[in-house]
Amino acid sequence: MIPLVFGSSLPTPTPPEAVVTPATKKCGSLVTGPRIFPNGCGSGSGNGFPPFLPKEVEKIKDPFARNLAQRMERLPVQMGLYDQSCIMSSCVKPLVQTKNNPVVLLHCFDSSCLEWRCTYPLLEEAGLETWAIDVLGCGFSNLGSFTQLNHSSSVLEKLPPCNPETKRHHLYQFWKSYIRRPMILVGPSLGASVAIDFAVSYPFAVEKLVLINASVYSEGSKLAELPRVLAYAGVSLLRSIPLRLYANKLAFNDISLATTFDWTNVGRLHCLLPWWKDATVSFMSSGGYNVVAQIKQVKQKALVICSEEDRIISYKETLRLRCELPSAIMRLIPDGGHLPHVDNPTSVAKLIAGFARNDRC
């Protein structure tokens, strides 16, 4: 864990020692040759998981989720919004840095960077410097550290606000501290709204956008209109196993019952952190993202990816996005569901790699 440094630039993280293992078959491969994994990631248990992950991570069977979880770490990101405000922010960082601009992966609503478990290693195999970052209020960042900085009686007031403005600021501070180059920013589902909002606000930090089954035409959260008690009740349902199972049935096509249960455990792992409910209510109560007016302001080239079998975002919405973005191309994935980077990672990785290198995909 990197020591906290206030009032100065944070050092570029040193890639961990690595070992070489053969590429796995399920995720496919974009290049021939070995795949690189960190050696001895994590320090909280004998199985290599970092200590900040909930102990339930040990029950996950998906080998790709386990591999990526073992590579997760927290890096300090100074927010500058509070006295001594520094968030230990969860991410998967690249093993090596290249001269080319990096690929930075965001995630869906109420998720974590673990959803990139199958596509991430393929992007690394393709030679791309790849980061996977947990958006503020989601994933496994340590929001509980704020409890020592605020003595208010309300738990919610002890956390940083998790509205779109603070999420944007956190991502910028992460970029400023560790990445420092224009990036290919990838956002699936609601992550596309995060990416568009960031690209319009900080155009110098984004070279290109990749938007996957983008959820960008909603006009905020109705939860903002509810009393707080009802808001908490609604958010509590989000981590219930029945609702998560139903969501997986919508998001993925033709997966077994055993896989559905396992992926449900992966998808709700971050919900087991003690501040998850407060952070989610904070975001939902803020009204959420509304980027409709920002779409036509995007100056970067964009790749719009659409799954033909997506049962959540319609083809009509994706086509509208392709037409409203000033400079965009659109590609279809015939066999993917709402999260093709999970159930069709080879296709997604090829599209991202081609677009990142020469706009060809």
C-alpha cells in the first residue's frame, strides 16, 4: 500500500513482480504467447486475495473473477474536498506501462471492476496498458476512512458525497495522480454516462471513448423524490439475491444455473462493504446521471458497441447515440447480452484493441 502523500504529486506505482502462465481457454486470446499475472498479490489470506475484500470472495468459483480479485489493490487519491481527505481507491493497475495511451475501464451501475474479469487479460495480451477503476461509491474503495475525519452523528454525512460531480472529481484526481496521459475511456451501461460526463468535462484527459450498450438517455433517479427511509428500503433490495439473480437472467444469455449463482456472488460482493448502502443512497438521492445534453458536446472519436441480444438497452437507443455523437462508429456483437465483456469477451477485446490502436475494428 502506497503511503499517503498530501500536498504533492503521488509517485507512479511500480508494477508488481510477475510470473508467466499460459492463457486460459475460456477467455480466448488475441495474441499467441504467454499471459502475465502478478506474483503474490494480496496479503490478507493464504489464497492471495487482498485483505480489504469481503471474506465471501473465497466462495467465488469463477477462475477469472478470482484472478482479477487477487490483482486488486487500493491507491491513495487525494480529493481536496475535505481536510486531509484521501480515499484509498480500488483498481486493477497494469503490470507494465507503455508509450501508447492507456485503456481505462469503468463499470456498470452498482458494480465493480470485477465485471472486466474476462476481457481485462485479453487486452493485456494484446499489448495494451489497461487500468480497471472502481467508480467512487461503487466497488471496493475505502469510504469508511472518512469516519475519522467527521464526528457527525449521521453515518451518511461521514462519507464523501457520491453524486455525479464527486464521482467525476474522483476519477479526475485518480487520472491526475497515476495515469497523466489521454486515455481510451471505456464505459458499459451506466458507465457510458460516467465516461461521457468525464470526457466533456476534461477533454484533454480523454483521447477516445468506447461505449458499450450505453445507458445514457435516462433523466436521473426517481429515488431522489422519495423520503430517506423509503430510499434505504429500495436500495436494500439491490443487494438481495433474488433481485441479483433476476438481473443476471436479463443481462446474460444461455448461462447455467450454477454460473448464474456464481456470477451473482461476484456481482454483489461489493454490496457487503459496510458503507455500500449509504453510498448508494447518496448517489440515487442526488438524482443520478443526466447526460442527454452532453452527448453532442463530445469532441472525441467514439466506438459505440451494441449487443444484438441485449434485453435492457434497445437497438433504437444505441442507434440514436451513434447518430448524436459528432464522431462515432458503431459495431454489433451478435451473440452478446447486456454485458458482452463478460459473456463475449473475445469480441469486445478485439473491438477495443483495434479502435485503440488505429480506429479500425
